[in-house]
Amino acid sequence: MAPTRVDLAPGDNIRLLDKLDDWISAGEMTGKALELAFGDATLPDEQILSPQTTGDLIGRAIRVYRANIRQWAPLLIWPTVCVLIGRVIYQQSLVVLQKGAGPEALLASGGLFLALVIVVFGKWWLFQKQLSFVRLSTGFSATLDDALAFMKKRRWSMIWLMLLGGFMLTAVVVLWSLEIIAAGVLIKILPIPGILGTLFGVIGMSISTTFMWFALGLSLCALSCEKGSATDLLSRGFTLASKYFWRTMLCGLVMYLTVNLLATPLWMPVMVGGTIDYLVNGNMASSQGLPMHWQILVAAWETLVEMVTSPILCLAYGFYYYDLRLRNEGVDVLESLAALKLKQNALDIL
């Protein structure tokens, strides 16, 4: 399909750019609509516009991240370093705490709390960058700078949404735990109903928490691509997930398992190094667990592996969010209509 463009006379650029700035500030146009109307890009091809399978979504996420890794990786370095520092402090404090009580143990407890704060902050910072990649890759921003600026404005809403989601998840876990406890008490009186009740509670908790975790992921993707309050977007994520309950469960599990399997080769250097160290020194394990240098190395390497795999998983779930909107709302049609509206408005002011 040929590009949809507006040809401007030299004297019309300033007036049109001023008008575009008003529309963008009002949130009326997405980056994709602007690109379709005025950019060099054509309309998305049929593969992108049509609903895709889970494998297609994962493959697309890998291709997009691989194509942009040189531009995106530098943005992930400092958040990753922050997480790494927190994990190293945690490992050091945990070793000291295991040695006994006293002033050092008290200091180690403070170190654990400090490590938790640093890791949470680093993860929040890192996830903010990754959601910017989702917004850019799904076409809701025309440039990376626009996507980063959008998520910077939404960073506090992201915290609030995650807190609300965490509270809901905790409440569900508590309720199911009470059911399991009640069923356990019932076993002493009525063994068979008690056992069935316990199994029902365990299965119910597993399904409920898994679904809520994936629905929260959809809510965060909605936060990166849409405007609205944290509560509205949390509700939106759960609504989309509920309409495609089993598909959401299947896609979420397949994406998580696939990305983690892809990360297995990245662990080969650590596995080979650990094997060599064991054969040479024979001290890979003790009653205290791994030696300190290996604990730090494993924590550092895990952080670096997550720097590669976490964006892929985030992109895959962002594409799944867009796929649900394709199935449920026809978002591709809305984008095309937005582009036509933008073109017509531009022609009207010329």
C-alpha cells in the first residue's frame, strides 16, 4: 500500500507544525497516526495488522530487540548496575547475618533493608525503560525520545498501579490461604471433603495468582500505551485478560518459559567456570552454600542475563496486549482513521 502523505508548500510548515503541537498536547494523535499521515512509512503490513500466535509474538519481540539493541542497551546499563549493587549488598549482608548475633548482625539487617530498597528502585527504573520500548514498538510513539518522555510522566502512576496490583494479589493469596487452612482443619473431621477442599484451594490459588500476575502485566502495558488513571488502566488490563482468560494464561506461561529457556546458553560461562573451579579446588559447595565469590558472581551474572531476557519478555507481552486490542477493538482501524483525520485537518488549515 502506498504511503499516506500530505505535500506541503514551503510557507505552510510553520502553521501546520503549530497545529500538530496542539493536537499532540491534547493527546488526540498517537505516534503511529502521525507517521502514517506524514512520515515515509507505509501502513503496517498484514502480518502486523492481523492477530498473531504466541510464537509469532515471541519471535517478533526477539527480532525487534535484536534490531534495536545498540540503541536500547545503553539505556538499561545504569538501572542494571543499580540492581546489581543491591544484590551484592544483599549477598554480603546475608552471609554476615548467618554468622551470628551482635552488632554485625544488626548492621547486616540494615544492609538487607538497604539492598531491598536499591533493588526495588533499580527494577522500577529498569521497567520504566522497558515499557518505553513497548510504547515505541507498538507504534504509540513515533520516536524513542517521545516514548521515554511519556513514561517519565507516567512513572508515579506506574508505582501506584503496581501497589494496587500487589495489594489485590496479596488479598487473593490471603483468602485462598484461609480456605486451605479451613480445609486442613476439616480433614480431621471429614477426611475426603477436607482433602478435596485442600486440593481445590491449592489449584485455585495457583490459577488465580498466575492470572492476576499476567493481568497486571497487561495493565502495565496499557499504562505505557494509553492515557488514564492507574485504577482505570488496572481495570482495563483485567478486562482484556478476562475476555481471553485461557489464552492469556497459555500465552503468559509460554512466553515466560520460552524466554527463560532462551537464556540457558547465556549461563554456560558460569556453569563451565563453576565446573572448573570444583574440579580444581573442590569447594563449590559447603554447609554455608556457595563460596562468597561465587554468590556474588552468580548474582551479577543473573542481573546481566535479565538485561537481555527481560526486555524480550516485556516486548512479547506488549505485543500480546496489542494483539488483544486488535481482536477486541480493531485498534488498527482506529489508527488508520486517526491518520485520515489528521490528514483532513491538515488540509483544512492550508
